[in-house]
Amino acid sequence: MNFIRRRQFVQSVGILSLAVLISFPIGCGPEDYQKPLQQFQDSSTVVINTARAFLNNENTIEQDSVIDDVVFQRKPLNLPEIKKIEIISQQEIEIRTKALDALAEYTSNLAQLAHGKAGSAVGDQTKKVSDSLKTLAGDAKKLPATKSTFLDNPKFSGIASAAASAIGDVAQLMVEHRARREIEQSIESNDAAVTALIQQISDDATGSYLRQQAQLGAYGVQLSRDYQIEIGRESGDPILLLGFAKTVKDYRLQESQLASANPAPAIEKMKKAHSALVAYVKSNKDPKTFAELKKAVQDFVSAAQPLGQAVQSLVSAS
């Protein structure tokens, strides 16, 4: 996913670390600055990938729910028709994950700014981010009515459009080689629109989590009802009861995996790390804001690290 851009981010992180090292006491080594910032890039990649997989799992949960209803009611099973069930479209998923990817790239451009690069190259890269978000906003606006109750495509389009304009304003100042202080002020004044988009993606992930949680809960209720029916029969089948026990255990495991696989908390931490970087950019490498940046990045890393395995386990269980 945008591998070349990710490599550019890692390279910019290394340069940023060098610039910071010059500004701080000699007792601190380069790894004190390079490692957490490189971890931010790695964590962004994890969160974007897991968000895509998690949202895709929404459709799996919906299809499984239909299968459960058909089996419980002893109706004919039409797998091709069930496979067509889609509560969240691939376009809706891609628009949100690509927007998150663009926001991560914008943060990498701010990292380049922090070590003194505010020329045309960084400005052009930032303008591409703005153009990408503008396209995604337009794509979201063209989408048909969503089948889900937790997504609002017109709202997302408006927020993405505002973020695109905000980033475009910053990019224009960079391209025009305006004074560093003027660029920093623009980044700060426009950042609310950028963080609003990160928040909206987090809210959408939360909506998907709550929907999956509700569907899984309904499945648990149905399991309990069928178990009660079976034990109420005079000639209850012990083998069938053992099968129920295995199914209930699998259900409880999936329930716990779902809670761990929700990407929304990690996206929230990503937003806070981005905001800390914005504060650092305008602080002229102030030691206090750098310490706050390191802490915010570490919080983000701690939230992102377990997500990959959690989502993989959830998808496998589903």
C-alpha cells in the first residue's frame, strides 16, 4: 500500500531525527528520535491494513447471520445468494482506508517540514495528498445510498472535502516558498479539518464494531434458545449437546476477538500523534513538545501493535 511513499516517510524520519539531535543535548543518541518516529510509520501501515480487513469482516458477519437464520429455521440454503449480501461496499471501504493513507502521508510531509524542507518538492507531495482527498470526497458523494446504518457517505464527503482544502492551503504556501512561520501558522489553523477527517474514519470504524457486536450477540441469543429447546426434549441427543458446547465455546472466542480487533481506538491514537507532530512543527523543536510527541507516538504504537494479530484471528474465526 503506497510502498514508495512509505519508504519516503522512513527516509524523512531519519533526516528529521538528525535535525532534532543537533537541537538537543549530546547525551541523547539518534535512536532516541528515529525509533519512535519510524514506529509511527509502521503503526500507520498496520492500522490502515487492519481497518480494511475489519470493515470487510462486516460483510462476513452479515452473511454468517443469514446462514444462522436459515439453518436455525431449517430453510433451503442458497450460498450464491448469501455471498451477494453486502452491508458495506468495497468502494465505501476503499474510500475510507485510502483517506487514512493520505492523512498518514500528510503527516510524513509535516515531518519533512520539521527538519527544514518546505520547498517545492514537499509542496508538490502535499498538493498530491490534497488532490487525492478531493477525488475521494467526490467518489464518496457519488456513492448510492448506503446499506448500513452506521455510515453517512454525504457527511464523509463533506469532511474529506474540507480536509482536502485545508491541506491544499498548506501545500500552496510551501510551493510559493512562503516564510516558515507563515506555513506553520497555516498548518495550525487548518489542522481542525484534518483531524476531523481522522475522527470521522474512527467513528465509522466504531459504527462497524457496534454492528458486528450486535450481530454476534444475536447469534449468541439464538444459540441459547436452541440449547434450551434441545435439553427440554425427553430424548435429548448427547452428541448434539456436545456439538452445542463446542459451538458456544467458538462463539465466546469470537466475541473476545471482536473486542480486540476494533481499529477505532488505534485511529484515535493516530490522531493524537498527528496533533502532537503539528505542535512540534510550530514549536521550533522545543524539548517539551518533542517529549509530548514521543509519548503520543508510543501510545499509538501500543494501540496498533496488537491489532494485526487480533484482526487476523477475528477473520479466521469468522
